Amino acid sequence: MSETPSFDFLAWVLSACRAEGTTGSLYLAGRPGGVFHLREGAVVAINSPGAPGTDALLLRSGRIREEDWSAVLRAGGTVPLGDLLADAGIGAAELRLITTMAAQDGAFAVVAGTIDEYAVDPRPLDVPVPVSPGLDLDRLLTETRRRIDALAALPTPVSPYRERLVPVPAAPAPSRTRRDIVACANGRRCARDIAFLLGRNVFPVTVEVSRLIGDGLLAIAEGVPPGTGGPHRPLRPRDPAPEAAAADPDPDLPQRDPGASGAGDDRRPSGWQVLPRLLNRIRAGPPGTAPEPNTDEPEDRKGTARGP
């Protein structure tokens, strides 16, 4: 198995949330980072900029029309979700499959990058289409670890976020899935971008991109931004920072460690201030709406886990 500090950090904090029966939102600042929505310690949804969510999978794949999804959002729980989506042709079994796939993909997206800081907000956000019932944590973590190891074991693994892709001239792709991916490669898009464009989960797209590179149907674009890594750099995280290696293994979320707020600590990760800003943006709602008074400070903890 590959070393996975981001995965180990996620497993630790989710296990702590399960032990405490946490209900709320677990914010993970990093690249790409994400939000884990919890109900009594169980994960009911995962949102990450690194992977398409349930809405993107439904809309971009053509399973549901924009107006049908808008009706789901407008209902706001006043109408049974199953009835609304059934009218759009989405059955209960298909909906659970899609929401589960989106959550598993979101977890992969988070640990395929970096985790710099986390915070738990006890006020849960509304999730339009949660996984019902919640995901079994052990299965979620096992599947996430399997995906990271499976991608790293490929002959030419790529990151979902680093490598920009170009098609290889005169190299036809033999299947519809491969042709779609190759058609989206324009020298500026990475695997994550292609997944969003096609409305597909980022893990299988990243795996297929890695195989297409190995088969000579895709190549890494020249002139990639500095620090993005080379074409055959495996998906393996960097060594964790010393403070992460010395983290207290006792998952005791309610207590705040000395210096956890970062006051007087010049070792804070550069993205430390992302969390309060992110919380404020979400609570403020769309532009033009008045934000609710923010009197509670989310519980935040220091911790650094590095990914690729």
C-alpha cells in the first residue's frame, strides 16, 4: 500500500466524529478540500470542488432536466424528494446509487489532494439529496483507500488535478468512453475538469486517463504550470509535516488543544483562514440576501496532511 497521510488524517477525524455522534458539517481546508455532512456521526453527503456532486451527475449526464432540479431545490423538503425525482424518471434505487457514488467520489477527491486544516460546525447545512440512510464509515474508508491504492498501482498514474492533457494525433480511441475523454483533452484540462465536463465520477475518469496515457492515446501537455509535477509522477503524497506525525491519536473532538486557534502560532498552514471565510460565505447565502448573525465559532483543530 502507498503512504497516504491525507487518508490517515481523514480516517482519524471521521472516526472521532463517529465516536462523538457528531451532527453538523466537517470542513476540510486543502487542495481541493471538501465538506462532509454528518448526521449522528454518519456521513450523508460529501461536497468537494475536486469531484462532481449529485447535482452535476444528474444534470450533466442528462438524467434530469434543469427545471426538474430547480423544483427539487425550491421544494426545500416540503415535498417528498422521491416524488419529485420520480416525476423526472429517477427511482429510489437509482437515486441511492448516484448519491452513494457521489459521496465515495468526493472522499477520494479529498484524499487525492491535501488536507491542511479542519473545523466542525455543529449547525448542519441543508443537503438537497442526502444518502439515505447514511454511509457506513468503515466501508467508506475501505473503498477510499482501495481507490487511492488502485490508482497508484497503475503503470502511469496521474493526479486528478495536476497533469493537463492533450490527445495524441492519429491515435483513435476504441470505445465511446475513451473517445469522450480524449475529445475533452485540449491541453488545459486535467482529469478533474474532464469529469465535470462529462458529468462522470472523477475516480474512474482519472483511472481511464492514466490508462490512455499508458496506451499512447493521451499525453501530458507541455508547459504545465510550475509545481504540477511530471507526466509519470505517481499519485503519492508528500511526507507529513512533523506536527501531523505527532498528532494526538485520541479522537477527542469537544476539547480544544492549546494553540488550536492558531493564536501566537506561526506554524499555521497557509490556508488556515479559509475555514471562517468559507463558513461566512455559506451562511450569507446568495448575493443580496441578509446573512444570519454569526455568534458561534466553529470548533477548529490544527492538523496537516499532505497529498500529491
